[in-house]
Amino acid sequence: MQLKKHPVIDRRREAPEHSVWWNHLTLAQKFSASSLGRFGYEISFVRNEQGNMLAVLQCDSGVATISEDGDIDTSPEITIR
């Protein structure tokens, strides 16, 4: 019996590490951004929310945020203009 091999589909267009925002992230945010990058999320911008850096990532119509501590929120209450 021969197993069929399915190709691995990488949805990333650009690795998160190549973003101009990469150097603005904390180490915890970098780990989280790399994880989300495997699902096609890309860093859109970094926002300073009340003294805390919040990374905002987008994938197709989805939006995710990453707190300074690396906590991922895939259903943030944020408006993208």
C-alpha cells in the first residue's frame, strides 16, 4: 500500500522577520508573530496603546493582535482604516 503525499501549503507571502516592524517587537511578540506567520498573517503595524506596544497582523480578512507579553488575540476589538 502506497501513501499519498500531500504538499505542504505555506500561506505566507512574506516571512514576519522581513517586515519593517520586526525590530519594534519584543522577543515574546516575535515568537507569536512567527507562529501566526505560518497561517498567513503578516505584520501590518505596531501601535502604542497607553504605553504598551501592540502588534497588529492581518491575513486575508482576519486581524490579530499581539501584546507585549506575546499574548495573541485573533478577535480583537480594533478598527483598521
